Amino acid sequence: MLFLLFVLVVIFISAIRIVNEYERGVIFRLGRLVGAKGPGLFLVIPMIDKIIKVSLRTVVLDVPVQEVITKDNVPASVNAVVYFRVMDPAKAIVEVQNYVMATSQVSQTTLRSVVGEAELDEVLSERDKLNSKLQTVIDRATDPWGIKVSMVEIKDVEIPENMQRAIAAQAEAERERRAKIINAEGEFQAAEKIAQAAEVLSKSEGGLQVRFLKTLTEVASKNTASKSMTIVPVPIDLISAFLKKDKE
């Protein structure tokens, strides 16, 4: 009697299962899928039911370095990190043998494919665009397994040293080009203002003479402080204006 009672207690204890809040228990009964249960405490049939626990927490998957040749034939070494979580525990167990390994393999092949379709400038300057494309492609591939890929980030991009020097030279040439354009635009605007000022002075009688006298005053004030002498040519227009007044 005691032995029977002991056996019943052991069977009852073995039938108890506890699943954490971040887990689900996928139950198979005689090889057939029953469903996912949890969290909390529930009972299973000993020796008939089999339970596999699946974590629902976000998995951080480090994608190893992949050797890639970009669209413009530049060799590069690229690695990334993938964030995903299981949304359907039953599919994650039934549809694929090892969902973590499968997601890792899909991520590696997708990383090589996406980066290989882009030029080096895009890989270096448009990572957000590539990250979004990687996330979309990997999420579509893993969706039948009940997995949701929330984010993909390219971490490092390494290129040969000779290509690094070429990129640095290209960046320097681009900065010089922009500086020359800005300088030319400044000179063009200054020339426009000078032309406008000259047009205004030409329309005003005596305007040029007034401007010339003002300039002489400024030069004289500077020479007084430095005690130097400056010879200034007098425009014919200025003299002719005074001659006209004398004739009148």
C-alpha cells in the first residue's frame, strides 16, 4: 500500500511542469503536437507527453565576418548583429530543426547578398538603408518559423589599406572642390555688388567725385597715423567737372 502511494506521488510530481514568464512549453503527446502552454504551472501525462521549453526573449545573434565583393568590385569584410524573438513557439520547434542556427545561416547569406548588390559608397554612407533591407529580407525568410526579426545592424566594414588611401584622397579632393566653389560664388556675388554700385554712381551726377574724395579722406587719415606719403592719381572726370564750373 505504501509502495503504491509512493509510486502515485512520484508520478504526480513528474507530471508537474513550471514554465517561466518569458517561456512557453511546447507539448507533444505520443509524437503529435498538442500546443504551447505557459507561463505558470500545469500538468502533463508522464511518459506520454513530451515538453520542450522555448524562450520568448529577444535573441542577440552575432553574424560572423563575411568576405564580400561589392558591386563596384571592392573586397570588404562585413559583420552584423541581428535581433529576433520567437513569436510562435510551436512553429519554431516543428518547422525547423534549430531555429537559432537556421536564422544565423539566413543572416549570413543575406548579408553577403545585400552588401554584394551595393557599391562601397553606399555601404559606408547609407547603412540605415542597408540595415532596413537586411531586416526585411531576413524577417521574410524566417517568418514561416514563427520568428520576428526586429532589427539588423551592420557593425564593421573593413576594406584593404590601399582602398582606404584612395577613399581618403577622394574625400580630400571633394573638400577642395567645395572650397573652390564657395570661393567662386563669393567672388561672383561681390562682383555683382560692385557692378550695382558702379551703376548707381554713374547715374548720380558728381557721385563718382564724392566717392573719390571720401576715399582720399580715408587714405589720408591712415597715412597721418603712419607718417607716410601716398601719391594718388586724379581722375580726368573729376578735373573736367571743376573746369565746367569755371567756364560757367
